[in-house]
Amino acid sequence: MLRFALMICATIPAGSVQAADLPDRPIRIIVPFTPAGTSDILARVLAEAAGPFLPRGSVIENRGGAGGNIGSAAVAAANPDGYTILLNGNGMAISKQLFKNPGYDWRQDFNWIARTASTPILLVVNDKMPARNLAEFVAYARANPGKLNHGTAGAGTPFHLAAALFDEMAGTRMVHVPYRGTGPSVAGLLGDEVQLMFASSTGVDGLIRDGRVRAIANTASKRSPGWPDVPAIAEALPGYAAELWYPLAAPARTPASIVAILERATAAVMADRAF
């Protein structure tokens, strides 16, 4: 997986965010996916937790579509005054390899603020799927090429790539059905438009606990502490690994002094054990 460095000042105490430095109107956080996905939930939790450090507050604006490219391009082109920032996933790091013109260049068009979170992806299936565990799922997918639909939050997203990597390593051929975000793709799973998803854990956690979908595996290189009974795909396909992480960014020409304010506010939130 391609990697890129994201700046974070996690050791700066909360008290170093001075009142005189704070913005005089709400900050707009663009989430380039529809509501209810991990990016959206994380942005809202982050915005709420940052309230004491950004007293004018912040608002979340969802701009879904094109695998996150529409919202990301909007931030890249926004006025670099610190009032418009982006919370996206790590699919940005390979956007130029996946799309002829994603509308931005992640190396040049953004000033990176922080890497806010990381999480494994969960492979989940609906109640129509006969496979009950990872071994059965691999065998069933191999025996039914082109007959299983998998939903994602969009083409080129980490979920899509996680499924493509699975296909390559398992020798399977699943049909990709891209949606405009995690919420619509979950609806597709429940309605049997798709039989499985490589999904953000926050997007399907409640459904798993309610028994409406089954977690077959997670995409990290080993089992997750949050899901100890769910095997890693690597247990069946050695070397498989695909995780999510979520960067926060401002337009490239945002002054360093403003980026530093946003870094300090984010670092103060991330240093809070409650967050």
C-alpha cells in the first residue's frame, strides 16, 4: 500500500491553543461521502470534541460521489483561509493511479494536518449467503465466479481495493457494485442487491450485533482487539492486509500559522483519552 507522511503534534498540550488564535466563524469540514459511514461519524465526533478549542464550532458538509473525489477536489480548490478542511480516507494516496483525473493531486493540493484514526475493514455477508465462516466463504466464492456482488462506498475506495486484493490472492471473481457511500451500500446489502461488503466497522457494527449481517473476517494483518472472534483474512490468505486510515487536510496554500492552529486543536482532542 502506498503511504504518505501526515503531520501531527500530539505532544502539544491543550492549553497551547490560544483564544487569540481561534477562528471567528465556524470551520466547514467536508466529508466526501454520504452520511453514516466511518468518515462521516469520525468527522462528527472530532468536531464535537474540538468544540472547546474552536469556540465558533464547525459544521459537517457531505459531498459524496466519485469515490470521494468530488468533495476532495472541492477542498483542493477552496479558499485557503482555514475555514474549509477535508476529512477523507487513505484512498486519496492512490487516486492518480485509479482515476484519469481525480480533480486534485494529493501531493501538491493539500496541507496535511493529522492522521486522525485507523481501523480494519470488515468482510460481512447478508443472511442470503450460505457461507458461515472464512474458509466456507473462500470456497463458495471460488466455486461461484461472477455470481457474488460486493458493495462499496465507491470505486477506488479502500473497500474496493480490499475486495480487489482478495480476488487477486484468493483466485475469485466477485462483481463490484459501487455506491455513493457506506450508508447506501449497507442498504444494498440488506436488500440483497449485493451479498457481501468490505465495510467500515462503524458502518456495520450495529447490524452485526443485531444479527442482521455476519462478520466473516477483518482485513488487518491479524485479529483486531475489537473483534477477537473474527479471523483475519491473512489466516486464509497469508500476506493479505488492507486497513483504513483517515487524514485531515486543508487546501495547499493555507498559511502555516492557520495550519498550526488546526494541528494544535486536533492534537489536543487526540490526546484526550475519552476521544
